[in-house]
Amino acid sequence: MDASTSVETHHEPHEHDAAHEHHELGWWRKYIFSTDHKVIGIQYGITGLLFLLIGFSLMMLMRWQLAYPGQALPVIGKWLPHIFGPGSMPDGKMTPDFYNSLGAMHGTIMIFLGVVPLAFAAFGNFVVPLQIGAPDMTFPKVNMASYWALFVGASIMVTSFFVPGGAAKSGWTSYVPLAAISDTGQGYNPIFNGQTLWLIGFIFLITSSLLGAINFITTIIQLRAKGLTWMRLPFFVWSQFVTAFLLVLAFPPLEAAIIMQLMDRVAHTSFFMPSGLIVNGTPLSISGGGSPLLWQHLFWFLGHPEVYVLILPAFGIVAEILANNSRKPLWGYKSLVFSVLVIGFLSFIVWAHHMWMTGMGSAVSAFFQTTTLLISIPSVIILSAFFISLWGGSIRFNVPMLFTIAFLPMFGIGGLTGIPLAFNSADLYLHDTYYIIAHFHYIVAPGTIFGLFAGIYYWFPKATGRKMNDFWGKVHFWPTLICMNVIFLPMFLQGMVGMHRRWYDGGQGWNVANEHTIWGLTGFQWNHPISWAAWIMGLAQIPFIINFFWSIKHGEKVNDNPWEATTLEWTAPSPPPHGNFLTPPVAYRGPYEYSLPGRERDYTMQNEPVEPAERSRRKPAAEPVLVSH
Amino acid sequence: MNSLALINEFLGQPPNASSHGYQIDHILEFCHWFMAALFFGWSAFFIFVLIRFRKRRQPTADHAGVRSGISTHLEFSVVLIEAVLLLGFAIPLWAKRVNQFPPGKEALVVHVVAQQFSFNYHLPGPDGQFGRRDVSFVTNANPLGLDPNDPAGKDDIVTTGELHVPVNRPVICELSSKDVIHDFFLPSMRIAGDAIPGLLIPIWFTPIKTGTDEVICGQLCGLGHYGMKGTLVVDTPQDYQAWLKERAELAGGTQGAASSQSPGAPKTENAPTQPQPSPGAPQQPKNKPAAPAPSPNPGG
Amino acid sequence: MEIPYTISTRPDTGLWNAKVGIWLFLASEVMLFGGLFSAYIFLRIDAAPGMWPHGLLNVPVGTMNTAILILSSVTVVLAWASLKMRRYRAYWWYMLATILCGVIFLTVKLAYEWPQKFEHFGAYIKPEALGKYEKYLGNERRTEKGLEPRIEITGHLHSQNAKEYEVALDPVNAEPDNPAMDRPHFFPLPVTDKIATIEKEDVERATMFLPTHSAYFASYFTITGLHGMHVLGGVLVFIYMWLPVSKRLYQRNPEHLANRVEVSGLFWHFVDLIWIFVFPLFYLL
Amino acid sequence: MNNPPDISQDPKEYEEYAHGVQKHVRAYLMVGALLLTFTAITVALSYVDFGTRKANIGIAMLVATLKAGAVALVFMHLAAEKRLIYRILIFTGFFVLGLFWLILLAWYDYPIFK
Ligand code: HEA
Ligand code: HEA
Ligand code: CUA
Ligand SMILES: [Cu+2]
């Protein structure tokens, strides 16, 4: 980085400080309160994985209730009341309130404590600075603060399970007035109750995301290595860049809404409470005059961009691994970048498609239907480009690539089933049925989660210098893929037959779920294969967990660039030292120079200078390959 | 068109029983065919590519890759199909739902008032006039707070749980709620709408088959949400008149506030925040753009 | 490798890191207050007649606080300019002035304005009982003139028993038919010694001027509270930069300190800017 | 935005800049005075009846926007800032307005009934 020469003149005293610090860092400063982006990335990663596991465990409990409603949960059923309180599962039988708590917390934990910390914060922290050739994030201390804000928020969320009355139970969407009146009254502490803690925890999570996102954007803008122009950025960096913008601009309105809901609960205001509410036969004593729809607007103003926060990092990871293992440049790099920017932009103006049933008129719903369909176009472009990238490749089927390959059709199913939802008239039938659950789980579970698994297997060697075991990786992959489909495919059928989400009895008491058979089973009976698949999938994660921890110490040692990749992170040592690069890297070419004709190796790294001979030879191929649409 | 219906049936959708429902099914069908075409088309390509270009078969990759613009055509056709579905079907359909309500005389108007965890129905009775409702009159026997002093309300019919409507006559349901947000979903009528406190949301449909349908609450509304169901009975006109008569007799006895057989749903949720003075009480929920209430309205 | 562009600017953007960072932060703040102000607007346009009070806040004090914030914006920018001109003493004084402004602002808010509200009482009268209290409300004349009805009686709660409230009336309710009371006054009028007795039976809702009083006070306390927390944050940062540590940083690298002041100054101006909207929306209109 | 070019910044530039700053100080003071005046104007205007409350609100907001504009342009140096920052702010402005206007439209776009 040439600027360092000039920086030095101003910096000198500073640099000495820093140099001293490095050697004297104690264990705490090095591993716990570290400001090094790689350590923070790993902290985020472990936290995210842990919460994925927790979120999944909550869901496995719920799946018992859905398949065998009202029956006592064998074995652990006796234990759970000791953990979650006597009101949760008396005699091993789940109560409706506890079911609702589990559902709301599954959604919240998976999204805000599982995927966002892992996909955005962990990979963003660990990989982005390395990929852009930066020594660290721009604001290392803010980075640390952002992790610890997450930690506090997460602790509050977890604590909320153990207060009287249990955790929040109004869905991850916390629609008011339900959320505002739940967990109040007798037996509930005014502050230490599920919903209030959910709100307070959320404020910390939002703070964490905001600090992190600001840091990412600044880092990507300011710290790109010399020669790393915008159009030479790896696609992963682009996707993180757009994701960070979504967080910075979409989260604050939700924060405003959360503050208002908190006021409604703690100071008894009525931001979201209309006049004349009668709950349980008793009129509520509040000033009234608020609007329940205001909450929904502010929530979904974040809520929709948030779903792209869940998917864009996965797109980025998939793009890297796809190019690497097909030994080919990504097809249509420019249109990919363009598409991801368009998604980012449009995702702010589609939110009301979650509110079709709220009495929307024809003009506004026409607007939101149009934007919702428009936003599907860039997704189609991205997915098409990924598919076409494979053509003419030399495809290696290693573990990261397996997850990547599975990602594509799985995301395809999830995305395609978003299209009927985008038409409000079709959504009249599908709204809040299991069709919705299936739609988005296909995107986030076999989609995003597979992207995350792929990323973990792929960048593990960079973080540890060792590879995760291939065989056990495959043992992890195949059952997980099969189970995912056994879980979520039948949910489309359940949705089409009319079964609704958030049903504590799994549909047992409903005609729609019992009268019609589809493919040989009634809607309710489909719960059995689904639940069993979920539990088997739980078992299938054990090889992963063991492989993960075992490989840190005992995995096969590999060199700095085991996948023979091209981007800058592979020029750093594994694991990279403090400051990352031994010499400031310089980028001379695009991110995916695989299989350049006339080269000995089938990959050319970004920091390899362009030879004069090559310049004339590759001219035609250099840009036009990036066919735009 | 009927052959198209195959895919929905194949996916388990129960038959439609309303006059507009087939249109909704069609748009779903088109979507599903369209999705199937894209999915199987791309899948075929995908599987071929994975086999044809696996490393063993293709040891070195081709740097340039695909040069044809076929994908552009594909994307263009996706845009085209979506545009047709949107402009040709979805937008007109919705406009019909929300802008072209059948005239009040022709249609049967029902006020649906949701609460944790049941649906209450308020019908105007023989005089065709809805009685005034006010929060301050709400008691267990009078769940909707029907004003006993309002003559228009004397013959009103209030029921809980079961609603009868005559076949082949448009029904307008005005949805509102006493406590939290619910959703009034009639699967075989292919219609739904949220019941939101403080708002009044009208939906309409015309049943074309007699029979009994389940009413589903489609929005999480508390611990009894899973049990919040109702029944919609589509009667022949004769049966409907008989039901009305029976109801009216019941109503005559209790002065407007008719019986309320709670459907045995679980007990309602938590107590209100502070049980102090009575709340600001608006009368009927007002549709948003409606003119301000004529009388000063302290609560709201 | 060290993190570059902490002090010098990156050539292609022309900016140093913290400046990009603070602007992104301010962008998120714009969205945050944007959400809150939207809520204010929607609550207000939906408010039933008589439900959005006017003239309840102390305008002279609000004006003074506005002036104080503006003044502090000037001093902070002068502090920055002094650093740029390498005049540390002037910087130190300007910074002190800024901190004092912030502290005064907060003190006025927390020790005077808010507590005063907490002591004020208001009772909304039930629609059917409005006629009974006509002498305090003056609605006949108001309807004639096409003004919004009055449905609340306000003042100081003298005493209450099981049945009644005794309220020392605000001038508005003491002389409801005086046209001078139709518009808010610049100087708040003191509570009169006229006492009204209001039967609890006729009262819809009675509270102090707390957030729960109405949508108006809910948004007033929420927005000014959040704004106050921003002021507090700014003051704490400024104190840090005014303490002797700043002198050491200045001696080592004056530009670094100047950048820090610029960044926190930007935040401070933004806080001022929010107040410029809060003041008319809540105090005047 | 292009490659970072190979120029290192000259310390002397800072000194020159510092001299430039002096000229700005006057501007800051003037703007401060202007803002105080406008505050007085806002208060005064709020006691003038412009017919409807809407008109009063509109005028007050106009004055507030002018004041806020002065703060942003002069104190926050937006009058001459780098392109990058304008871009960030344009998007932010666009999305706040979007947030507000789209909710407003949805608020009033209700089924026409009866
Ligand atoms: C990461 C998450 C994510 C993503 C990316 C999306 C993407 C989309 N979503 Fe989804 N959505 C959710 C998560 C997500 N959604 C969640 C969580 C909910 C429920 C929230 C709740 O209520 O709790 C929801 C709900 C939801 C609704 C509301 C339904 C309702 O509540 O009634 C709607 C309505 O329009 C919708 C639409 C869409 C559309 C049109 C897309 C489009 O962007 C999709 C575009 C993608 C494609 C069109 C795929 C293109 C692929 C190909 C062309 C290739 C095909 C090839 C093969 C298959 C091999 N979604
Ligand atoms: C990112 C989001 C996300 C993810 C990944 C998932 C994953 C899963 N979800 Fe969930 N879900 C939601 C978000 C998500 N969900 C939301 C928002 C709702 C709506 C909530 C509401 O109603 O409000 C919902 C609701 C929901 C329901 C409906 C409940 C109801 O309506 O009553 C169901 C039902 O089966 C379900 C099932 C599952 C299953 C089986 C998985 C599985 O795919 C889980 C798979 C998980 C893994 C495979 C994790 C593996 C990780 C590890 C094993 C970690 C290893 C650890 C270390 C190395 C330390 N989910
Ligand atoms: Cu009512 Cu769910
Ligand atoms: Cu969405």
C-alpha cells in the first residue's frame, strides 16, 4: 500500500505503540477482547454456530409437538421443566405458551443470532479484509464493541427463557397489540418478562449490526489494496458491501419501532394501541390513538431487507466456491454485481408484500406487487449466471463444492415459490400457511445454511492451517441434503391443503388437515415424516461438529492456498498473522483468473503482475467475457 | 382451463366453492406451471453440466465459457410471463376484490368481530340496519357491546362460532377485532382478510356451492390461536331463512344480545395492564379515511 | 501492516476513514429519527379531534434551549477551526463552552421541563358528560367558531377522594370563553387559583402529563428522551477530548485530534439539526 | 471511483489548509447568528395565524428546513464535500422519503366501500 509511505510521517509515534502492543498482549486481549478482525470473526463464527444449534434444538422440540400433539416427550420431556420452568412442559407435555415461545425464539435466534452473526459478521470479518488486502478493519475497537454488543443482546435473549412466564411468544414479527399485551399482568415482572427482554435484547443486536455494518462499508471503501478496483473485487466482497448497506439503512426504523413498543410496555404509552381495546373482557386503560399497522410497516421495512441480508452473503460464498471448483471465471461478473446492487436497492421498497391481508387498496398493492416481481429478476439473473458458470468448467466435487451445488436448486425452489406469494390474489389463499414456511425455509435452510457450511469448509484452512476431513464432510452433506428436502417439501403440500403456521396442535383439530389426503397422507400425517427427518438431520450434524473441533488440532495440514484459488486472502499465510500480509499486496487483475489460456497453472492469482505478452493475448477475453444482459 | 387445475389438485388444494375462486386458482396454477418449467428446465441443464463437465471427463476448463446470449432470452421471457401475470391477472383481480363491492342491497352484509379466540358475527336482522355498538356496553352476555337503547339494534342477530349465508348471493364481511390482530380465512371461498383492532376491513365473496366450511384464524393471536376456528355454512335460500328465523327468535328473548356459545377455546390471555378508569372508547372501529367522529372522542 | 488512512486521506475518495464512518453512522441516525418522526406524523394525522394538545410546553425555555444548542454548534466548529490553526488554548475554551452548553441543555430538560410536566394533571371528560363541564371547556363558542372541541380539563391536582378530583385550573379552563385562550401563549400562564371539582364518574381517563397521557406526550417524551441521550453521548465524548489526554494527542499529532473533533462535531451538529425540527413540532405547533 | 493513484499527501498542504480555515471562522459566526434569528422567526411565526394549522405547520417546517440546511451545508461542510458522502446521503434521503411516502400511500389507499 503505497500510501503507507506518507502515512508513516504522521504516524510514527503511533506505530511504535502498536509494535509494542503486539508482543505484550495477554491472553485476554488476544483471544477475548481482541481487536483483530480474524479473532473477532472467529468469535462471531462460534457464537453463530452455537445459536444455530440452539435454534435447531428449539425446533426439534417443536417438531415433537407438531407430530405428536399433546403427548409427553419421551426421556428429555421430564428434564425440560427443570430448565424452562414448570409452566413449559408439565409432565413432558408442551403448553401452548411454551410452543409459541419456542416458535418466536426459533425465528429470532436463527435469523438474528445464527445467520446474521455467522454469514454477515463472521465471514465478513474474517474474509473481507483478507480479500481486499487490508491489514484489519478500519475501526478495530468498534469492531470489538460490535461483537460484545451482540454478546450482551444474545445473553439477554437467552436469559428471557428463564424469567417467569418464559420467552417472547408473539412470533418473530412481534405483531402488536398481541406483543404489547403479552407477558403483562399478574405473575410477570414489568421488565424481566419475555417480550420486554426480547425488545431490550434487540436494541443491543441492532447496535451490534449497525456498528459492524458501518465498519464493513468503510473498510471496503477505504482499505482496498492498491490496484483492487471496484470491478476487481471478489463477488463475495460485493455481496457483503450491499448487505452492510441494507443493515445500516433498514435497521434503524425497526430500532425506532422497538423503542416505541418498549415505551408501550414499560411506560404504558399507546404508539401501537388503538382506542377501545377489550382484552379478556376487560377494557384496557390506555390513552389509545395508536396504530397496529404502523408497527407492521416499520417492522417489514427492516424485515424484507433482512431476508436479503440472510441470502446475499450466501450468494457471495457460493460464487467464490463455484468459480474455484469449476476452475473458471464466474460468468457475467458485471451483471452479477449489477444484480446484487439492484436487489439491494429494490429490497427497500417491497416490504408491504408481507401485509397483503391488511386491507390494502388496489393502487398501493399494485405498486408493491410490481416491485416484488421486479426484485425477482436480479435473483433470476444471479442464479442463471451461476448455472452458466459451470458450463465448460472442470468441476471438482469436494465438500465445499457439494454444499454449493446443492445450494443452487434449493435456493431455486425457495425463490420460485416466492412468486405466487408476490401476487396478492394468490397470497389470499397461501398467506400464513405452511407454504410460506416452506418458501422461506428452502431459502434459508438448505439455501443459506448450506452456503454457510460451504464457507466453513472452504475457509477453514485459512483460519487454522488445516483442512476439515473430507470423508466426514460427505457424511455430513448427504443426509443433511436428503433430510432438508424431506422436511420442507411436504410443507408445500400442507400449505396447499390449508394448514396454517403457528398451530400448536400441528393441525390435529382441523378438518383441512385431516380430511384430504395428498400423496397418501393427510396434511397432519405428513408431520411424522417431517419431524423424523428433522431429528435425523440433527444426528447428521454430529459428524460436522466433531469434524469441526477435531480438525482445529488434528486436521490435515495444508499450504497457504490449498484450493488453488486466486483471490488475495490465499496469498496470506495460514493462519494470517496480526496485520495479515507480510508485504502490502497489490492487485493486478480480476478475481477469477482461472484456466487462463497459455498458462502453466490453471489459476492466476490477483497479485501476479500481467506480463506484456499476456496483455496482447488476453485482451479480447479480458472484458467481453463478462457478458452483460 | 380445467386441465390446468391438475397441478393444484396434485399439490393437495381442496376444491373451490366461490364465484371468484377459480380465478385465484388459475393464477396459482400458472405460477406453478411456470415454476415447474423453470425448475425442470434448469435442473436438466444442471445435471447435464455436472456430468459432462466433471473433472474426470473434462480435465481442463475453458476460460471463456458460454458465449451465447441464450440466458438473456430466458430472462426476458421470465420478465414477460411475470408481467402478463401481473398486469393481466393479479392487478385486475385485486381491483375487483377491493373496489367493486356488490351494492349493499344485493349483498348480505355481516360484521365480523374477532376476539381471543372466536369470531363473532353481527347481522342487521330484518330491518337491514345495524344497531350501534359501544365498548361501554360490552359484557359477557353482550360480547359486541350492542347498545340496548338503539332501536335499530333490537332485531339484530349476534352469533358466535357459526355463520350461515345463502348460496349464490354476495356476502360482504366487515372485519374488525376487539383485542389483537386475527385473520378471517375461508379456505374454500378463497378469501381472507385481517381483523385489526381500530380498523374496519371489508372483504366479499359469493358462495356457489352449499356446504360447510371451516373458518381459520390465520394470524397468531395468542395461546389459543391454534383452536380459533369458526364454521361457515352455505345454505340454500330456504334453509337460510329458517336459520334466520331461529336466530331472530333467540335474539328477541335477550334484546339484541344473542347467545354466545364459546367454542371451548382455551382461556383468554393475560390481564390488561392497569385495571383503572375505563378506557377511551370509540364506538365502532372506523375505516381510516373516514371522516372524524362527530362527537369528541376522548379515547382516540 | 498498519491500518492506513486514519489521518491522511485516501487519494481516490479524498477522505480519511473516520469521516466515512461517521457519515454512515449519521445516515443510520437519519433513518432512526425518520422512523420516529414518521410515527409522530401518522399518530398526529390520526388523532381524534381534541386529542392533540397545543401550547402545553414552555416556549421561552424551549427557545432558550434551541439557542443554546445552536450556540454549541458554533463553538464546536470554532474549536475544530482553532485546532486546524493550531491554537490549542482557544480550542480548549471553545470545547469547554460546548460542554457547558450541552450540560445546560440537559439540566434544563431533566431538572426543569420534564418534572414540571410530571406535576401537571389532566382529566379527559366522557363524551356524554361534556355538557356538565361546559363552563370549563367553552365548547359552544368553539363549535361556533369552527375550533376543535376541548375535552380535557387541566391544572394542578389539589386533592382527590374516592369520588372527585379537585383541580386548580389552568387559565385555559378557568376562562374558556376568553378568545385569548384560543391560541397558545408565548409565556406560559401560571395555574389560577380557581378550583374545579370533577366527578370521577364523568372522567374517561385522568393522568399526569406522563408518556401515558396521550399520543402527544408519548412521542414528546420518546423523541426528546432519545435526543437527550444523544446530547449526553456527545457531551461525554467532548469531555474526553477536552481532558489532558487530548493535549498529549495534540502534541503528538494535532491533525489526529482535529479529525476526532471534526467527527464528533459532525455528530453534534446532527443532534442540533434534529432539535431544529423537534422544537417547532412539539413546542410551537 | 478508480484505482488509488500514487500520490502521497504533502504535509505542507495541511499548513496551507490551516490558513484557509481562518477565513471560514467568520462564516461560522454569521451562520450562527442567522440560525438564532431564524429561531426567533420560527417562534414569532407560530403566533401568526395563517388560516389553517396545516399552513402554519408548513411554514414552520420550511423555516426549520432552511435552518437545518444551513447547519448541514456550513457547519457540517456539506457545501463542499466529497462525492462519496453525497452518494451515501442521497440514498439515505431517498429511503427515508420512501419509508414515509409509501406508508402514507398505504395509509390512505383503502378499499372504496359503500
Ligand atoms: C432469505 C430469505 C428470503 C428470500 C431471498 C426471499 C425471496 C422472495 N420472497 Fe420471501 N419470505 C421470507 C424470506 C425470503 N424471501 C420469509 C422469512 C418470509 C416470511 C416472513 C414471515 O411472515 O414470518 C417470506 C415471505 C414472503 C412473502 C409474504 C407471504 C405472506 O406472508 O403472505 C412474499 C410475498 O410476496 C414473499 C416473496 C418473495 C419473493 C418474490 C422473493 C424473490 O426475491 C425470489 C426470487 C428468486 C427466484 C425467482 C428464483 C430464481 C431461480 C431460478 C430462475 C432458477 C430455478 C432453477 C432451479 C430451481 C434449478 N416472501
Ligand atoms: C435463518 C432462519 C431460519 C432457519 C435456518 C430455520 C431452520 C429450520 N426451521 Fe425455521 N423458522 C424461521 C427461520 C429459520 N428456520 C422463522 C423466521 C420462522 C417463523 C417463526 C414465527 O412463526 O414467528 C420459522 C418457523 C419454523 C417452523 C414453523 C413453526 C410454526 O409455524 O409453528 C418450522 C416447522 O417445522 C421450522 C422448522 C425449521 C427446521 C426443521 C429448520 C432446520 O432447517 C434447521 C437446520 C439447522 C441446522 C442444520 C443447524 C446446523 C448447525 C449446527 C449443528 C451447528 C454446529 C455447531 C457448532 C460447530 C458449534 N421453522
Ligand atoms: Cu385469532 Cu389467531
Ligand atoms: Cu419480503
